[in-house]
Amino acid sequence: MIRTKKTAADGDLTEGVIWKKLLGFFFPILFGMLFQQLYNTADAIIVGQFVGTEALAAVGGSASVIINLVIGFFTGLASGASVIISQCFGARDDKRLSRTAHTIVCFCLVAGAIVSVASCLLTPWALRLVRNPAETMADSILYLRIYFVGMIPLMLFNVGSGILRAVGDSRRPLRFLIACCLSNIALDIVFVVVLRMGVAGVAWATVLAQLLSAVLVMRCLMRAEGPVRISVRELRLDWPALRSTLGIGVSAGIQSAMYSISNIIIQAAVNDLGTTLVAAWTATSKIDGVFWVTSNAFGIAICAFVGQCYGAGKIERMRKSVRVCFLMALGTAAVMSMGLIGFARPLLRLVTADGQVITLAAQIMRFFVPYYAVWIVIEIVSNTLRGVGDAVRPMLIVTVGVCLIRILWIAFVVPLHPGIRTISYSYPVSWSITALALTVYYFRSGRKWRSEA
């Protein structure tokens, strides 16, 4: 049962011991995202082991970056609804909460269909734009077109999980992700290992697994009690709710899209270095992905925590939760940096058996993994600001600090010192500048919170 009454219930983050509440909310998100990463990594492992290096580059190179661009933008849009819903939950504004939930689900049905068709049509053009290697072009086009067939269920699952997390329920999205992950791995084995469907088999396994997860989360919401209950009859676009959602979500979507655009430009620079380095870059992204899902889980947790406390008017509790979350995330980043550097080769062997690819990927990881702690500042601060509804200015800071600097780095620095080392350093340089700018903005905006406390 989803509770809307303000008590110290599991879903209410406005009461109770902060670190216990935060960890209790964080770990289901983390485990869920790790399972999500696992089924993404399973695609790479199975393709790399049973199809070959070129197929691994086709699935994880340019195709992966394009997928992140499309999905990231619309997931950012949906995050606007999560912020509004968490604030409404904290303020006990059930009517607005229900309108927002129905509006964002309806929006996903419409937008998902449009994105699915448009993405399938534009796939060849997008791959040529990022200079996808010719030897992997056919497989990349096939993989992307099949993948984008599943846009509606993918968006519904992300939005449905966001709704549940916004009201403090991070456990059921975890169960749905586990089911999705296990089914994806099983289908990968059947389609690729048994039926020899190659890249197409990996894509169809992902689509079917996403469909299962969407059915599970929407079934949960349609059976829920309280204002998060989704009724087919009430699905409509409520324009005030949509404007509020898009007011926050568009900024988050643009920020996510700019991340992906800068990564596409970086991927294009990597593509010029040959298929082996593309495969090494792909293997690196699969292994260090465990850090990104962990930091993202901290970001989602603090955004919901801040949203509920801000909606309830508990400003001091909100500020304390930010400090606690930051220390937890910082310690986690330090441990993971040492672990990924120390065990790089054994971990990379899970993705590929190619010794040259493993050697190159291990070298790449040493160029930016030690700087994970800097990224934590960006993750926590930007999600804190989003939780209180301040999204536009942080988006501009991140867009300039992370995305524009990366683009300028690739355009002007890499040609002077070509190579994978220079490309990799675009990450810590851009992170450092952005973290500094966001920190200054955060403490200045904090004056308003102190006056509201």
C-alpha cells in the first residue's frame, strides 16, 4: 500500500533518522540499477564471447552513445514528474500528485511512439554523423532499429519506477528490475548462443525484457492505493501539470542530452582510432558503469529525499540529508576508484577475451577513474537543486562546464596531442570545472533555504 499520510512509514522520508532512511531508500535503487547494468553488460559479454570483437563494437560503441542520448533526454523529462510528485507527497497534495502521475504516463505513450518511429528512420544518418566504423555499420543499424521498437515500454518502466521512488517506494522497482535482468540474460543465451541470431538476438532480448518490466510496474501502479493509482480512464494530458513537469524535466532532459552529445563527439574521436580501440573503450564503459549506477543511485535518492522535505517545509532536515548523502557518496567513490584500478584486468576479462583490448581498456581506466570523487560533487549538488525545483541554472552550469568544455577539448586539444590518453582526460578536466561552479552556486542559493527554515 502506498501511504500518503505523513508518518514515519517507509515511504515518508521527512521523518526518522536521516542516514538510516537514506540508506534504506538508496540500497534498493542501487541494487536495481546494478541489475540494470548487469543486463546491459550481459549483452556485451555474450556478444563479445560468442559473436566477436566487431559485434561488441557495434553494440557498445556508437550505438550505445546514441541510445543514451535518446533515452537520457526523455528520462530527464520524466524526472520532472518525480520532483513534482515527491514535493506533493511531502506536502500531502494528493490531487496534484494524481494529476501529475496520469499526465506523465500519458505523455510517455505519445512521446514513446513518436521517438520509436523517428529513431528507426534516423538511425543510419545518426551513425554516419558519429563516424561509426564501416565494418560495424550494418550490425549497428540493425541493433538500434530493433532496440528503438521498445521505446514505449522502456519509457513506461522508467516513469513508473520514478513515480514509486518519488513516494518513497524503492523496493518494488528493484524487484521489477531483477525480473527484467534475469529474463534478458536468459533470452540472450537462447537467441545468441542457441539460435545464433547474433546482434539481432541481443536487441530482441533487451526489448522483450523491457516489455516485461513495463508490464510489471504499470500493473503495480494500476493496483496501488492512494493518489499514485493509475486508471486508464483518467489518462490525459493535464496542461498545468505538464507545464510544471516540463519546467523541471526539460532542463534535466537537455542536461542529459548534452552529456550524450559530448559523449557522441568523444565517441567519434575514438572511432577514428580503429575498431580495437573502440572495443576497448566499450569494454571500459561496461566495467566502470558500476560506478555510474552507484553515483546515479545516490543522486536519485537525494533528489527524492530533498523533494519530500522541501515540500513538507523541513528545510533544516533537507540540508542535513545533503551533507550525509555527500559523505556517503564520497567514501563510496574513493573505494570504487581503488577497486576498479586494482582489479581492472580480471574485470575486463568478463567482457572480452581479446588480450589487446584488455590491455588498452586497463590503460584507459587509469586516465579518469581516479577522479570519480570530483563527479560526486556534480551528482549530489545538481540533484539537490533539482529536488527543490531549481533546474534551469544548474543545467546551464553543467552544460557549459561539462559538455561545452569536452567539445572544445576534442576540437582543439586532441588535434595537438592525438591519442586515447588526451581524449580520456576530457572527463576529469570538465568535471573539475563544473564541480567548482556548481558548489559556488549551491552555497549562494542556500541563503534562500536558510531564510525559509
